[in-house]
Amino acid sequence: MMMECAALPKGWKREENVRKSGLSAGKIDVYYYSPNGKKFRSKPQLARYLGDAVDLSSFDFRTGKVNSLLLRKSKRQRGSSLYDYRNDSSLIPPIRQTASIFKQPVTVHKTQESRVKAELKHGPQDKPKQLFWEKRLQGLRACDMNEEEFQNLELPRNLRAVGPCITEDTLLQSIATALHVSNQPVTGQTGNKATLEKNPGVFINPDQPLLQALVVSDEDIKKQEEKVQVARKKLEDALKGFGIF
């Protein structure tokens, strides 16, 4: 459904499309069209096109309206950007402090070793992983050189997300990260389904993607091998068409 957008200059239109398939069926995608027909899929893309001609700081991309909460937030951010040089400790002239507080030389004797420090010196110290960090990528879409967003990948239906409000895009980002970064087998969340849904913040394993445990059968492997063979044959035919082989 396409309609005029009153929050943008005259001639701009807004369109809503409802996804009808996949794990994200029912989700609404919002697009904007310029008077010359150019399509925009995200607010950053829209801001780059309009530049300084239109202030989009209070524009809500999802609803197509001016959001007063965003307006107040942008004003607070602009106000906080004013730097207070009076409270900058780096600009205070240094005070010379060379006088010793001790009248006589002092010798410090260590009576015991710090057990905590000794333990920290040995072995790699890995930082703890943040739960649901993939949600920080929600709403971000990859674009090509023409600023056109790539099409969404539809995951198989047996891949089911685990966690609060995990979309199909977030699930895909979680799986891709685990395949490229993790040094251990990717098994998904092996915990009990009921406990994972009841309190995901406690029972979810941060080393695994936000995916319910999945068993890959020999039949699944065979089907994937057949797909790879078909893709290789298409690539071979394409290279022959260009005269490379």
C-alpha cells in the first residue's frame, strides 16, 4: 500500500509490504520513494540522499511521522555536546609534588603473595561474551554499490530461534558469526526448551548461536552435496560461456 508522506517534502511516498513467507512472516517492511521514483529502504540511506535539505532527527522511519520523543532526544544530545572547559582536569596547571611525606627512608616487606594476581598471570584471559549481542545488529542491512539492499535469505523451517524477539535476520547473523569465529562445533542451544523459554538470560549458552539444537542427518548432508554439485556445474557452464575454460 503506497501513500503520500506528509513528514517529507511534497511528492515523497511511503509503502508498506507485509512478508508472507519464512520465519518472519507477518513482519512489515517500509519503503520510501522520491518524486523521481528512487527507492529507499533505511533511514541512513534516506538521510544521505536528502543531506541538509531536510532534518530527519525527529523523523520516525517506521511510521513516517515526526516523533516528539526523538526531537527531545536530539536536543539533549546537542546540548550535551557543548564542552565545559572549566571542568576539564587536563587544562589545570600541574602542581609540583616532590616533597616526601616520610621523614626517614621506609622499607616495605611483603609477607605474602597475592593469590589472585598470581592466578591471573597464567593462561589466556578471555573476556566474557555478552548475551543477545546479535540484537544490536537488528535493523542494519547490507547494501551494494548502488545502495540497494541485498535480498533476505530464507532459512529452512527446522531452524528455530531461541530468545526474546529474535528475528530471522538476527538468527542468520548469529549462525554466520558462530561458523566464522567459533573454534568449537556449532550445535545450537542444547538446553531444555522449557527452561530456555522461561529464563533465556540464565540458561542460554553464549558460545552457541541463538538456535535450538539441530541434528543433521545423513540425508541432509546428501541433499546439500547435491546442491553443491549443481552449483559447481552452473559455474563451470558460465566460465565456459566466457571462454575461460
